Amino acid sequence: MNPAAAAQVGDPVAAIDTPALVIDLDAMERNLSAMAAFARERGLRLRPHAKMHKSAAIAKLQIAAGAVGVCVQKLGEAQALADAGITDLYISNEIVAESKLTHLAALAGRVKLAVAVDSVLGIERLAAALKAAGSSADVFVEIDVGQGRCGVAPAAAGALAHQVVAHGLRFAGLQAYHGRAQHLRGADARAAAIRHAAMLVRAAQASITSAGMRCPLVTGAGSGSFAFEAASGVYDELQCGSYLFMDRDYADNEATPNAPAFEYALFVKSLVMSRGASHAVVDAGHKAHAVDSGLPRVWQRALVFANGGDEHGILTPRVAGGALPGLGETVWLVPGHCDPTVNLHDHYIAVRGGLAQGTVEAVWTIDARGRLR
């Protein structure tokens, strides 16, 4: 056992040192099963986004439940997960640096690998690197379906797919992820965004057909919109990631009709380290949880978490005169955004039997922590 971990297998929850990143295994497994069943019942492939959890142990659980493999966003994430035994990886992002493409080509020689492209230069450099290494990879053309980030216009998809094939690469289909749709609060707003995305996918498919090719697969979707992509009839593969843990930001969305509901499964365990007359201070500040999507939610208590800086969080009652936790008491926090919160920690402490009386069942290394390149 790594001595830096906040607990050891067999410890009671009360013995977990703070601050610590804790998984409620029972809740996580219910989330895992619900998404796997959703995809299976609709005949869709599930390729969860491992950039969220960065863990080979968790990726293996997802694959055992029916996922075809996992997505990542960075080459370093793919390398870390491959080193830990994950053999089917899709880098759903563009890589154009020649030094990185040399490493990508080497990785493609030992796992099943796919990558996204949105430029001729990216295709040329990818083809050269793969040829030099004697390896191969699947290539997805990314289209912009509303994110306003990477991707070409749908009308340009056919020409770019033709370039993929002309450079001796395997054209695998379309990358069509709409990140902006994920946190539109209203279900109707998310539905409208994905209807528009599906229209753009169809336009891209028509562009590919006009270029004399076929589009084997359309991949995309996220935890806030997957039910709408599934219902669209154009998506073949779902890339949802945050469903497994959930976070405060996703939970603030209006529920999607005819979609499974997911539970909080990822928490930061914190401890009250100081107590004032009208507030309490916990030992989990910004170094323990990301704040890009807002501050954490205090779990199952009528308390509000406020910014206390790098090492501290300030708790006040939600209602004037409400109760505060005592000095030395445990307070559980639900992160605002799970992905960057995970990237702040070295280990998961996986608990079976609930956060009140449970026991540590596993301590998992966060294999791809810090893999930013």
C-alpha cells in the first residue's frame, strides 16, 4: 500500500484521513449498470470518457459491463491507461505536434487506437508518423456541431475524409460531440441543441457520401445529453463520462425524460478544523476540489460552502440560526466538476457500505493524473 494514500483496505470510513477523494462504490456501480443497460437496450456502443476518472481500474469495470473501450483527450492519458492494461483507446481530440505523433504511432503498435482530425496538416503528420512506425490507427473526422471549439464545418467533412483515405489511413467515422449542450439547464434546451447537432451530422454524412465514401460510425454525446443523441437515430456510440460519479454541476440540470437518473458517487471527505461563532472551517480548499464549475455542495446538510482559499472551506448555515458541525466532525463535499477535481488527487478511496458505516474496499491509483500532454 502506498503510504501516501489516505486509507488502507479494510479501514472504516471514519479512519480515512482528510481531505480525501472517496468513491461510494454502491452508488457508482448503480450508475455504471444504468448507463450500460441504456446503451445495450438501444443497440448503441458505449465508449465512456476516461478523462473523467483517469483510472485503469475503473475503465476495466466499464469494459466488463459492456463498454467497447474508453475515450481520452490527451496522448499522455492514453499512454498511462495502456500501461495499466487498457487495450482499446480513442483520443477524441486532435494531435498535430510531430513529437507527440511519434509517441502516438508507437502506442498504436501495442493497442487498438483511434484519434480525431480536423485538418489536412494533422492528417499528413499522422500518416507520416504511423508509416514510419509501421503501425495503424482509426481516424475520425471531427465536425463542429455547436461547441465552437475543434472540428470542421459539416460540408467540409467529405473532403477531409477523402484526405484521410488518400493518405493511407482508415476512416472510422465522425466525431460529433456538443460540449455546450451538456449544462444547458432545461431539458428542452438540451433537446433542441442536440436536434440541431443531429441535423449537422446528417449534413456531414451527406458530404461524405458525395465524396464517394461511407460513414461507418458517428460518435459523441455526454452525460447531460446522451438520451437525445440516442433518440436522434444518427449516433452509434455514446461517450458519456461524468454519469459514473456525477457532480454538483450536472446534478443542477433539469432531469431528462426517459433517461436513467444518476447518483452522487464521488465525494471529498473533509474535517472541521476550526469553529467560529457563525461559521465552521473545513480542511478541503481549492487544492482538494476544482472550482471552474462552482464550489462544492455540502452533502445531506443544510450548509453552504464558501471560498476559504487553497486549504480551507468556510461553512455557514443555509438558514439563519441553523446548526453548524462541531470541531473534528466529518463533512462530505460533492465537487462542482468531477474531472478536474480527480486530477488534483493521487488516489481514490473506494468505500463499500455507504459513507456513514462503510469500509474501504479498494485504494486505486489515479493513473493518468497530471497527464496534460
